[in-house]
Amino acid sequence: MKYATVALALPLYKSTFTYSFDETAFADPLFKRVSVDFNHRAMKGFVIEVKDEIEDISYEIKSITKVYDTEPVINEELVRLAKDMSYLYKNSLGQCLSLMVPNAKKDADAAPFFDSGDFKPVKELTEDQRRAIDVFFQKRDEGKLLFYLYGVTGSGKSEVYLNIAERVIKEGGQVLYLVPEITLSEQISSNVRARFKDRVQILHSSLTAAQRLKSARLLKNGDCDIIIGARSAVFAPFKNLKLIIMDEEHESSYKSGSAPRYHARQIAQLRSKYNNAPLIMGSATPSFECYKMMKEGRLVRLCLPHRIGKGAFAKIRIVNTLSQKGIISPVLREEMDRELEKGNGVILFLNRRGYSHALTCNTCGHVFFCPNCSISLTYHKKSRMLVCHSCGYREKLGDTCPQCNSHDLSSNGFGTEKIEEEIRMLYPFAKVKRLDADAAEKGRQYVSDTLKEFESGEIDILLGTQMIAKGLNFPKATLVGVLNADQGLFMPDFRSNERTFELLEQVSGRVGRFRDDGIVVIQTTQIANDAIRAVELNDAETFYYKEMEKRRKLGFPPFTRLINIRVRSRNEEKARTEAENIESYLSQYFENREAIELYSATSCLIEMINSYYRYHVLLSVMPEEFSYVLKVLDSFKIYYKTQSSVSVEIDLDPLDMS
């Protein structure tokens, strides 16, 4: 008889348990998934350790009832990573391990994503690209692990990544290539198809769990050289990981929206350290955290300051819409007429889907709110549905106000659906397509086909949300119209300027990548805003400097670390009381520690989501006290007892404060 330490995906912070197994019944179960009896129900867990003996105990040791895998699905590195994640993000070891392995009974055949090809460079490198590659390998050989490829949009960052990856693979290493959204991998695939033969796998959401297991097995056995994937690909079980690439590092989609709320950048840094494998991140708009690290010399900065080929920075036109009537300004209309006449492509960007963001009654003032969330319902005219973009609640729009029976209902604001309606009226002979989350519900193939059609010139006007703002190349596009640049500026979030700058800079970069006649029209009421001025003047450095100084004075990240402790309950009183109790519990540890600020318990910005009331306690921590706070939170997770029907979640470095 032998014994196994099994990690279960339970919300219990300490969730490893000892089970016995008979070697004649089961081969070595180490690093495999097993079924065990826990509290009279069958549960799946991971064996993280096998022992010949255990200390004397007073209770009965139960036996493993089933082993699912014929070979390990995790390894020592992933167990180490899960332990570090558990301590950092305050979730159980089993919960962290469950992120890393698809929930399939066995793997299935998954044909390699790419055809055979040769290791050939796609194009002649520019001087900037050659210099960046040379510096990377020089610093790598000196022992440096963390790099940042800071390059303007259209400067050829992808070619630098792939050139470096090619050399690392020839040296016998494996490569992890992270992208923020799987849409970007569609275009990346065309760049790697001819370079890495059939030893490439792509991880995306439409693969089955069995296919993901197949990809993992190929990696572990060394039969795959490079994995391309979104956030969760950071957990892929490599045999010889020697390079991690993280494209568009600034993107918020690298941060998980549910527990464990990990950030792929932090996980990539851990794996870089474990494997002595360089991590090269890159963006035209670095996160403030990485920008600070570059300034301090903790990241080796690789620069691509120029666009490749005939590419040139677009001409930026700022339009003050304070007194404007209508959605499309005369300036934007004039530019659209001119570019469409030439047969060029037009991109219209608005980061809000639906027809309007609120519906009101003009007689009594009633606003249509979601019954489950404290936000207004978005009107979708085509389906005549009122939809909550938070919890998914939907209701059919009636003909009258439910409060006073008035027929006088009006929509406020505008979304992509309303823009599409207006554009089709203005340009009845143009081919127009909309690409947002609603359109994307038609499937990945629809998204891919739409992007290809616009790229080839079959679509004249592409209208969309941030789905079309990043990382994509459209050679025939010459005009970008930003319909409402103010949209994110008035959010009660210290990152609002940063996000606005990132979005405007990225969407502006969709034109002028292959030619010198790109135009960007930005409609705004805030023409003096620092973020908008930085895009207009192509002056990112001044923007970063000013914004950094503001944050330094106010004690905001990246000069501090935030920890948000969220409390949820269907009972508002329980949620509020629990948050106040947590504040009281933690305050005893943080008194007289000036580098730690504990804010009073309060309701979240969106007080209710999906019928749960939400309160939170916020911690602001200077770097020198961060390890102490993690120890306090460790004690909190082990010893603090919550009320029944209340859930508590710890969010380290939150990006969404709502």
C-alpha cells in the first residue's frame, strides 16, 4: 500500500488530502488525475506527491477509486507554479491546478494546425529589427531574462518575435507565444505557417478539452516546438521551454475575470524564472507597470521607433463635438466620402455595442434597468430586445412604459447597431459590416471571414468595437473614424486616461501601416485631455511622464499594489456586514503601518450583478510591505470564517474596480 497527496478543486484554501492506493490495481498515479471519495461524493483531483509511509493518524485513510490518465498530465513545474499561484492569488492549490488541465477523460486526435513548410525568413529585416534581435541575444547570453519590445504600431514586432523564436527552436528549445485574443492568432498563423513546419499547435476556445489534452501531450513529449494561444496557454506543460513571447502586453484580457484572478504576465514571469527562459513582452502602448520597469532597468528595452516599408504615421484630425448635431461630424463625413471614392477602406470605431445604452420614458422619466444588476439595459433595435451586458438578462421591449403606460419612449446615447443603421442610410451602395460581441456570436468563422473580406477590399466600411482596434493588419484601410473618444474618460477609475490612450493609439495604428496616406478622425468633447493630445501629437513619452507623476503623488499603481477584497451575497445586509467585519479583522494587522492603507468597506461601483449585492474592502500597499500583506492574507484565508451564503474573493492587482 502506498499513499498519495491529492489536490482537490475546492474553495477551501488548504485543499490537499491523503489517500491510499494499491500498486497492483493502479500504476504510479503521480501527476495524474484521479477520482476520490470526499465527504461522500466522488471528486476529481490531482496527485501531487506519492509516499511509501505516512505519520500515524487517528482517522481512516480512504482509497483512490480511479486513475483517469495513462501518463502524467502535469509535471513538477506546474505543481510548483500552482503552489506559488495559490499563495499569491489566495485560491486553493486544486483550483489553480484545475486551470492548467482541460477537463477531459482522455485526449483525442487533434491534427497540427499548420501545414509543412521551411524555416525561411518572411522578409528582409529593417535595421531597427536587426538591432533589436542582436541586443536580445547578447543580453540573453549575459543572463538577462526580462525584455520589452517597445515598438510603434506597424514597426514589425511580429517579425522580431518569430525571428527570435526560430533561432531558439533551432537551439532545441520550445516557445510559448501568447496573444491577448484568439482573433489575433488567425493573422499570426499566416506568418508562422511557412516557418515552423507542422510542429506548431494553437490553443483556442473552440478546441475540445480532449484536443487540448492532445496538444499538452505533444508538448510534454517534445513533439511540438511552439504553442500559440490566449491567456490560458500560459499553463501549457512544456518539456524544454526556452522562450516566452507576450504580444500586446498591455491588454486587460490577460487578466482573468474569475477566480483564481491571475494575470498571465505574472505567470509568464514565474515560468521564465523557473526555466531560465527569456520573456519578451511587447506593445506600442506598454502598461504603466512595464513602463516603470523599463525606466528602472528591470526590463531590457528593445526599440522599434519606425514603421516598416512605406508605412507612415497617420494624419490625426481632432474634431470638437461639443455643439455637434448627429453622430457623424461634417469632417468625418468629408473624409469618408473622399476615401470611399478612391476605393479605400474605412474603419469606424465605437466601443459600445447595441443600439443605445439606455431607454427612458419621456413622460414619467422611468429608466429601464436590469432587475438583477444596478445598471441600465441596452436597447438592441434589430431584435427589439433590452439586454444587460453584465449578467445577460434579456426582455422583449413592449410598446408602453411599465410605470405610466406612455408610448413616448426614447433611446439615449448610441451603440454600434445604431451607427450601422445610420451608415447604411448615408452610404446605401457601400458594403458595410459590423464586428462586435453581438456579431461575433455567429462564430469564429464569421469573425475570420469578415476580417479577410475587409483585408481584401470586399468590405468598404468596417464598423466595430475594440475587437477591431488591436493587432490586425488592413492594407487597404486608409481612414479610421473614432466616433466618441470620451467614452472611457469619465469612468471613476484612475486608469481611465491610460485606457483611452491605449485604445486610441491602437485603433489609429490600423492605418498607415503599408502606405503614407492614413487619416484618423477623433471625435471628442475633451480636446485638451492629455491622452487625446498625446495621440494627436504622437507624443507618448510626455503622456507617460505626466500620468506617472500624477500616480506617484496620489499613491496609485504602479507605485503601489492594490488588493480588492470583494464580498457577494443575495442578502444586502449580509454583504455589507461581512465587508465591515473583514475591514475590522484586517485593521488590527495594519495599524501604525504607514506603507499600507486600508480603505473603509463600501459598496462596489456596480452594487448588484446577477442578483448578488457586492461590497468591497480595498488595500493599497507600498512594495516594501507587499510580502507582509500576503502573509496576513494567508492567515485571513485560513482562520477567518465568513457568514453562510456569503462569498469572499481576493483580487490581486485588479484592473476592473467596478
